[in-house]
Amino acid sequence: DDHLIATKALGLVPGQAVSAGDFATALQALRLTDRFKTAEGSLVPEADGVAAVIHLEAWPLLLAWRFEGDPVPKAQRRNFLFELRKGIRVGDLRLEDLRSRAESRLQESGYPQAKVAARREGDETLVFTIQLGAPALVKQVEVTGEPGSYTMARLAKAAGVKPGSTLWTSSALRDAQRGLRKRLVKDGH
């Protein structure tokens, strides 16, 4: 599996002439697969040309991961980093992608200042350090226009918004609009 991936990524064919520049490009392509912890090589002169000597060390299989710092919000816990599974290989590029996804998911879920750091503990364990920052809470509900027979409290309840405790996210906005529409349609407005 690793040998096949390396061969395809390098794009070199036995018997093909290769310059030092082309070989360096091939090694860079191999490193970009993010499959190998070490991918080094050299061209060694031989009687009938050069031989490409390549040393590969694959990333070990992931055995564990954990979260430190602030706890993952309850609404996010189930699917927070669903991409993580024991037995996958996590190279440096993939680790940065996971860190970035975790940070984005927290920011989109009502923690706009959230920061996530990722590091390795050995080669087989990942550690994600979470700093949530202040939540983006709904501070107040304001109704403009003529609310008719509705009170501010009744509209806020229909929207499912509780000032001081509801996180303001795009899904909270959709849910609020859906709740208001449902209430207005039910009442014949």
C-alpha cells in the first residue's frame, strides 16, 4: 500500500532519465501525500546511469486522541471531530486540517474567539488544546414594527431565543425564523 502510493506520487519510471531538479520535485510530490513521516532520497551514480535511493518511514497508525483545556460544548461532543478514527494515519498536513476544522466548528457553533492547538504526543497520540473564549450569546430581543397582539415575551418564546443563554449561530437564526413562522401561521397571520 505505502509502496504503491510512493511509486505513484513520485511519478518516476525505471529506465527514465531524471535530473536532480526533477528528482527533487518528485520527492516534494511524495511528501505532499502526507503519508510519510520521513521521505528522503538521493540519486546515486551507477555504471549505467543513476539509481534513485529513497528512504520512507510511514506515519504510525493513530491509537488515541484527547482534548485538553476548555471542554467541547455539549452540543458539539458527539460529532466534533468525526473524522478521527483509530488506525488512520495523520501526517502534518492532516493534523493541521483537523485543527483548523475543530476551530471552525467551535467558531460556527457560537464561540467566535475559539482557538484550537494540535500537537503530537509521541507519533500515535494527538492532543487538541481548546480555548473557547467568550460565547456569542443573544443579549436582548428587540421587535421593530407593529407586533399586533403579540408581546415581546411571546415572540421570543416562539423564536426559542432566551437572552443571556442562547448562543447566536446561523442555526439559531434559522430555528428562530422557523419558530416565528410556525407561530404566525398557526395563529392565522
